[in-house]
Amino acid sequence: MIQTLIVCEKPDAAARVARALDEDGDPRRLDTQGVPYYEARRRKETIIVCSALGHLYSIDSKGCAPRRYYPVWDYRWEPSHLIDKKSARLSRWIQTISSLARNADRFVNACDYDVEGSLIGYAILRYACSGAHAKAQRMKFSTMTEKELQTAYNTALPQLDYSQVEAGRCRHELDWLYGINLSRLLTESALKQNRGYSTLSTGRVQGPTLKFVVQREEEIQCFTPTPFWTIKATIQHEDETYSLEYEKEKIPTLAEATRITVDCKNALLEVANIQTQTIQQPPPYPFDLSALQSEAYRHFGYTPSRTLALAERLYLDALISYPRTSSQKLPPDIGYSEILIGIATRAEYRSLVSKLTNRTSLRPNQGTRQDPAHPAIYPTGESPKRRLLHHEANLLDLIIKRFMATFAESGLRETTKLILRKDQHSFFLKGSKLLRDGWIEFYRPYGSEPDQKLPDLRVGEKVPIKKIDAVEKFTEPPSRYNPSSLLRKMEDENLGTKATRAEIIEILYRRGYIKDIHIQATPVAVKITSILDRYCPLITDSGFTSQLESQMEEIRSGEATRREILANTLDRLRPIMLHLISKEEALGTQLAEAAAIQRKSNATLDYPCPSCSSKLTMIRSRTSGKRFIGCTGYEKGCRFTLPLPQFGSLTVTGKNCKVCGFQLITTRSGRWRSMTSCPRCYSSKPTKRAKLNSMNKPIRISSSASGGLLESTPLIEDQ
Amino acid sequence: MTCPLCHEEIDAAGAGYCVTHQRAFDNIKRAFSTWTVAYGSPRVPDFLEQVQKLPQTGLKAKEIARFLLENPSRWK
């Protein structure tokens, strides 16, 4: 009997693959050292399905150079648990896979079909399965449905997809060379100044991304507003009031604005013209990952990384296709009708699906973007086998409705513009009405705009101005990036990949370079960017990184080799590093100062001490090691303290608690969602109890650091 | 030479401030000409007072405005 070893990317994927390939759909779940794997039976074949836990192998420097040494140019691929202590459990996974590989006759890589998946499978087959990569096959699939997995297994590619593997290796190696050298240099040069330790990092994608935020921050910081005026006018018709737009959106001088209001005060406006236009609104394109992330942010407020995590969950449950795609195309072989029939098994979509299936042909409205590995994101039509969490259900609903909308006909909207005149002054009244729902019906509530009513006026009719004012306004600074718009900017500039962009933004948050949802660059981020800009502008040049991305695409398409790209890049990186090392002292002084300021400002609250009005700050007790909020007026006798969460990194936000007005603190811990809460009443939402407390009860505040109950502070008094 | 506001080194020849404050200074000067057209001829101190109070004004621009109010000779 032949024994086949299939390597998957995650345990959930392994379970699904095993279930799809087992004759009875009931594979045996086995376990070695807590590492699960599955045994599926098929005619004269035993299939062992094991999984990785993401990357089991990573890059480390060759030889015995200390971890703080730089520059480093020699590297090798090593088991991740030997490089990072946090990955210790991965050693059991490698051991288990190695022992399973000893009995295998045939090897198949069934990791996600993209650069990362191909590399994960390749590294396991090469290093843990004693060079089995040379004879391994590759399963290619875009959904985790049983049918597609079975087809992918039966028609597996005869060898690994080496172009993707090489592109993946090149990306990891370049990122490591850039990241390790530059980050060690920044951190160590600051540390040598003996002003405390801060992890300072930059990288091939991180540097230019941070520069976008810093540039925007500088624009905002240096912004000086200029005045302009708008004309606010209303008319009344049949008991309804309508707001008018003046022909000029902005009036540049006070004199002109005053003249308009004087000319038109109590004037009779005559309807000079009515312009009507019918606009066709074509259906949206199917979702690629960035469009999904952007739409999920717009409608649900999910950050890009969260949307990706939710989409991956839905993919592993075989509810949607592979989400890390840049394609806007839905090829017919995915089976439009079958998917729609599947969707119709859910009552809420049945009537919409029947409207689509009644049509003679199904043709999606597709965009131009393509992805060689996967189609656009689409629902598989399968029903959830478990109760979905609220956020997962939201995202699935969005994807299903978008999929249906792409097959629907265009919407028709009639827009009407009434032009009202008084001498040389023109005012507009704009309205719109949906004539035909088209795709909007399928995409509701995500794509609908309310109708705007207009008064029933005809050309030549006159209507008096009810009110007219010139409103003084000032120009606004450019808006800050949010996670979604920053991700879009990265995509526009071709920085990173669809799989890595959200993670890069998360890293910037974790490092303390950016903060808040409306992203602000912190002083240390401004300093690092200015230093890199001054001493090695290539590192923060988005054009250079974008060029590297294109070169990696060339590896994927077979137009370039990994060795060529690595050699070229090293030729550029080496002189940069040598130049930076020669300026280490100057760099270190500036960085250490910025890092010290940041550490201090990160720990200081804007909200004053309720007892003595001094500044409050986050303190770690030297005796107990615990963190708490303490008053800087301690030496003057103030003993005000508040407890703090003891795990995760803490950030003082710019927001205040709605219950007690105290400054909110955000806690980030590992891969958990960040939590924003009030250290004073410990409520992320104003609960009844907290409200009650804030209204009439004093809060007893204890300090773990001092080990006793220190004071009772009536909340009402210091509001 | 260092910037009178943040004591950073001044890179560019002929500049009176560090890169960021110089940019804020240039913005304020440019804005003043727009304000002059918009309101007639405002007095420089009134303009600087007003700019300082506006919520849209950036932090560096506010610093420059305050500095120019205290050092009118720097308004060239």
C-alpha cells in the first residue's frame, strides 16, 4: 500500500483536506507529542495529512556572531524554534513531520497556493523531510470545498511551483538583510548612548510606509489655514425647506461674500433652467483583498489586519475562496450557478438568487486586475457548519452580496439640477432618484444612497429666499491616514504584498511609531525617518522598494532569478550600511534622545491628578515589578494611584472616558485584539454600575505597589 | 547654527529655522498674503494671534506664530 504525506499550512486546513480525501469522509485523527495529524484511506493508498503552524523555518545569521552584531551578510535557513524562544513548541511539529516522512513514499505540498504557502511547504519538505522537495507534488486550489480539494489532489502538479518558492525565498532573505542590519544599527547606536533601551526598527517596506505617515504628519503640523466664505441659503416651498448651493463653492474675500448676501437678501429667485440626467451605475467588481479590506473598514470599521484574519477563518471553513488575491476576475469554471444555488439554501438570500438565476446568462462585471494564482474572492455557496461569530457573519454577508451584485444589471439614477437666478447670481438645487435598482438591490445595505427630493418647480416660477448668510470658514489640513487608507496608499505605491501590508501597519503600531485610528506619527518615528532620509534616503524611498517588488514578481514569472536580485540588492545595501556605521555616534545621540522623549510622553497622561493637579504617569514598581498610574506630585505628599493591566503594552490614548472623563488606556497583547478601557472605572463601555458610581459613589482606589488602600476619591468633585 | 524654537541644527544655508519650522514659517508667510486679499489688510500681530487660536493650525505653525509675536523683527 502506498503511503502519501500531505503537508498543509494550518491544522484546520489539514483536517479539511483529510476529510475531503478520505473515502468515508471520516479520517482518523492521530496525535504525537500534542501535534495533530490525520490518516485518510483511499483505495490502495494511505494518506497522512500533517500541517505546519505557519513558517517552521526562518532565516538566521550564519556562524556564532552575537545577536547584537552588525552588519551581517551570511545567513541560513534554520528551524524557527532555534532562532526565537517563543517558537519553542515548533520543535515538536518538526519532529513529528520528520518521523511521518520516514514512512512516506509520496509527498504533496497542500499549503495555500501563493508565495508564502509555497515557501512554507518547500522548507518543510526540504529540511524536515530530508530533501523530499525534489520529488514532491503540488496541489493547487482556491477554495477548501471537498470537491475542489479532491480535484486538486487528483490533478496535482508533478513538481513544486519553484518560481513562487524562489520569489518567497528572495523576499524573506531581502527583508531579513534589510531589517536585521538597519534595525540592529538603529537600536544599538541608541543603546550605546546609555539613555535606556528602545527597540528601534525599520525595513524595506516599513521605512517607506512610515515615511508616508511622517510626511502627512509634517504637512498637518506645519499647516496654516486660510479663510474663505460659503453662501448658505434656503428657500421654502410647500412647507418644506431646501438648502441651496451658490454657483461658487468658495468665496475668497469677505467683500465679495458680503456683496452676494446683500444683493440676494429677500430676493425672488427665478427657476432659469432644469437639467435632468440619467446616469448608469455599473455593478461593482468582485472583491480583491484590498477592496474587501477597504469596504469592511467603511461599513464595519474593521482594520485591514482584522478583515484578513476573519476572511482566512471563513476560507478555512470553506465558506469563501482564498482571500489573499489581487484578482478582480471570476472565471466561469468556479461554477456560478452552483454557487448561487448553494447561497439560495439560506432563506435571507433566496429571493435575490432567484432573480439572478431567472436570467438567461450569468456574466459577472469584472475588473482588469489579475492574479496568476487565484480568482477574486467569492463565496463557495456552502452553509456554515458552525454558528458564525457576529463579525464573521458580517464579512460573509458582504462577500455574498458583492458576489451577487457583480452579476446584476446596472443601476439607473436620475439626477436633477434646478438652476435659480437673481440677476448675475446663480444658485443650484440638486436632487436624485433611483429609477432602477439593478445591482444596488443585491448589495443593500452596502451600496445604497438615499434619494434626494426636489421641490415641484417649473422653469419661470419664482420662489423667495428665506434665509441667506455668508459663513466664514477656514481651510482644513490634509486628513490623517487611517489603517485602510494607508493600506491603499501602500498598494498604489506597490509596497509590500497583499499578504504583508496589514502586518506592516500592525508592526508600526506595536513599535510605537504610529498611534490612534486616525494615524499620528510619534516623535521617534519623525526622528527615525529624518535620520534615514538624511543619511540613506534610499531606505525610505518608496520607488526603490517598489522596484524590488517588481523584481520579485519577475522571479515569480520566471524573468529573473533570486541570485541576480539578491546580488544587485546587496551591492546597494553594503555601502549604505558602511556609511551609516561611520555616522553611528551622531545617529545614536539623536535616536536616544527621541526614544527617551517618547518613552516619557508615552507614559504621561494629559488628565491631571484629581487630588493635586500634578501630572499623572505610568510607573513600574521597583519592589513588586507591577505597573500602576502614580502622581508626579508624590514627593509633595500626593499618594493618588490607579491600577493598570499587568500584561501587554500600554498606550495612553487621546480619548477620555464617557463615564468619568479620565484618559483611556489601550492594552495590546500578542495577537489579541487591543482593548481600550478606563483605568479609573475600568469600563470600556459605560455600564449601569459605572454610571451609578460616577453619579453618587466614591471609588476606592488601591495601589498594588504600595500594598494598601490609599484614598477614596469622589468622582463628582473633580469633573 | 540652531533653530531658535527646537534647537535642532539648521541644514540649509540662509534658512532661519530647522527644516520643519522653516516649512511652517514659509506656510505662514504664504497664508498671510491670502489673508491680506481675503480681509483687506490685516495687521501682522492680529493675523498671528488669530492663526494661533484656530484649531486647524498645525502645532509647528502655532509655535512659529507665537515666536514671531514675541520676536516681531523675525517677520521679514
